[in-house]
Amino acid sequence: MLLSELEERGRRFKLALRAAIPILLLVALVFYATFFQGGIIDLNIENKILIIAIVFISVYFIYFFIERSAQESLIDPTTHGFTETAFIETVKKTKPNTFILIVIDNLYLINQNYSTQQVELLLYSFIHKLNHFLKHQEIKDALISRRYGSEFLIAFKSEDIDHIEKLISMFIEQNDLIDNIEIDYRYAIVTHKTQNFETVIEQLKNLIAINDENNSFNKKEVIKDSQDLTQIEQSVLYAMKNNDLILSFRPLQNLHTGEIDTYEIAAKLRHPEKGEILPRVYLPIINRMGLGRDYDMMLVKYLLKLLPLVDDDISFSFNLSPFSLRDKQFQDQFFKLLDNSNVNASRLIIQLYERKTHHNLSGYLRTLNQIRAHGVRICIDNFGSSNASMEYMKHFKFDMVQFDRDYVTKLEDKTTYAMIESLVRMSKELDITTVAKWVDNPSQKKILTSLGVDYLQGFGISKALDETELIEHYNK
């Protein structure tokens, strides 16, 4: 049985006692006043009121505690694990030092393909299998909570985080199939030396599902002291406050002219003591803190100041969050900056990448049309890697597509070759510029050139430039 179920059983027993004791006392008083005093009950108005009052108080107490019990349940109704609120309160009492966040990564797809009853049974089975596994590994009194739909928190006392990491990996390997449903997991582990448990729990979110520069996902993150993560957060906030960006410029070669006329931007943050901070580290932090739009605006301002320092035929391609682009306030500020700058808006190429289609597709496409009306070009990044990119292509004519990495690095595979060939042909028919990145050798360049790709980028084309090298190159 889960610890949460034991705690809930004990809580309900205490509530039952609290409801029963006052009622029993009232009944005892009535019996004393009537039978033990030897008198005969006179059903006058006063006694009637007394009996009604006793019945009312009894019913009220029973109803109140039943309702209170339902409202303040410690356990999640689906999984029977702790609710997040109960989890935090219990953590404050037991003071564990190891926290784990496990995410069922494909729950969205599971919800689409299985019934509600099957999904709920899956979640229930998962949390009980996890509890049984931990007990079998002699980890007793582990607190397990369902945080959100696919997120589960675990907390307990342990001094060997490396051993815990191995155990979690073992559990995931053994339970990639539950109730005949395939499950993908991600997880993060953190230990702490402070008593600020809410912060520790929030920090786990920064270690889960963090994008690296290639939009791939880390399956696991292990931090041995949450104070390390706190320092990283402070470094990120400092860099944001001081607009301290480090930009790398990856050349895109135009195969029609043989020239470099576009650079893809790779951004990092910089701290005077911590040094460079990678996007896969800082993006989850700024998004959790609600600073994603501020970061995107900081990048836009930086690029608008930088573009006049290079030749007029040079364009910059860069990522902006779809959440920023769909924000009306961000749009207004972005358009105002464009109007007040001396930069030709067509030199800006916004890269978009989404794994699933936005629920308000028509509204999103209107936003993209507004951005294009200002002269800015729109590009789909990692084209062909998700159904969303193809869905957008049906309804919006993009200026540029950048093929997913797998298409370029696996050209020797017949299926991959056939797919990218068809994507290039489709793009040409729609008059959309094509870009192949990750080109590292002459063989790739030869094949992609023969396919009719418009731009190539990678170590096989040219090395990336830093900001100083870029400016010097165009100001010799």
C-alpha cells in the first residue's frame, strides 16, 4: 500500500473520531438528563427545541466532516498518490533530501489513442509499480505524488545519488510497457541542503525536457545539490538583466551564387564568473520565470543593432518562440522596433519549430501573415520531423524550410533519400527556399546539390564566426 493511502486512512479515522465524539457527548448528556435523573420527559416547547438542536448539531457535524474529508483529501483520486499540496506538507515534516521528477513523456499521444478508463488505469498501475519497486529496493516511506497529468514527484532520504540514478534507470527499463501500453520516460534527480522544498520542486522542472541547440531532448538530468541550480538561475537572471548575449554566426552558402549571404544565429548567455550558459540550460529557467518574451525581445533588439554593421545583402536567421510571436504585446513592440530601425525587414528570417499544431491555427496564421506583411521572412525549422510542420505548410506559404537533421545525416539510406527528394521537389513547386544543415563532408554536399537544395550549412561548408569575426569580415 502507498504511504499516501496509509496517511489518508489515518486522516479519515481521525476525522471520524472528531465527528463522533461531540455527538456521543450530546447523546450521553440527554440520557443523563432523562434516565439517570429519574424524571419523566415533558415534550414541552423547550425540550422540543433541545431535541431539534441535538439532531441539527449531529447532522451538521457529520455533514461538515464528510465534506471536509472530501475537500482535503491527501490523495490524487486517479493514482492514489499524494496530491502536490499534501506532498509538500508531508515533505516539510519528514524532510527528505532526495527528489525525483518522472515524466511520462508520451502521455499526450496515449490520451489520443486510448480510452479515459485505460489511461487512468495506466497511471494507477504506474505509481503502484513504482512504489512496489522502491520498497523492493529497501527504500521505505517514499513519498509519491502526481504533480500534473504526466508528472510524478518522489521524495525520500538517501545518501547515494548515483545508486538512486541507477535504480530509476532500472525501473524505467523494466516498465517501458504497462498494461500493454508503451511508455516513454524522462526524469530528473536533485538533492538539497536547504529547507526550501517548494523551490527544489520547481527546480526539477528546469531539468526536464530541456532543448539543446538541436531541439533534441535529454532523457535524464542529475544534480547533486540544488544550490548548484540556484546559482545557475541567478547567473541567468544576471545575464538577462545585463543583456549579455554571445552570438555565433553559422554561414549558409547560397548554391546558386556560391556566396554566403545568410547566417543562422546560435545564442548563449554570458556571466562574468560562470562563463557561457547554454540554451538547454537557460531556456527552461527563463520560460518558467515568465521571461521568454523578454529574452526574445532582447535578441531582436541585439540583431537590429548588429545588422547595419554588415553588408546590406546579409540576412540573419534566428529562432523566436511561437509563444512570443502569438503575444499581442510582443507583436506591437516588435513591429515598432522594425519601423524605427533602418534595417530592411527582409534581412530578418524567423525560424519556427513546433511539435504539434497550435489549437487556434487560423489565429496563428493571421499572426504570421502580419509579420510577413512587415517584410520579415518566415522559416520552418526541422522541417519534416513532425506532423505540425506539414500541417502548417497546407495553410501558409513559408519563405524557407530547414530540413530536419536526420534527412541530411542519413542520405545513404534509400528511404531517407526518397523522402528528402520529395520534400525538395514539393518546396520547389511551392517556390519555397530550402536549407540543409549539418553538412559535414563532400559526399553530402554533392548529393544535396544534385537534389536542388538552395542553401547548405555545416562544418563542410564553413566554420561558424563569432561577433568580432563577423564584423571584421565585412569591414576589412
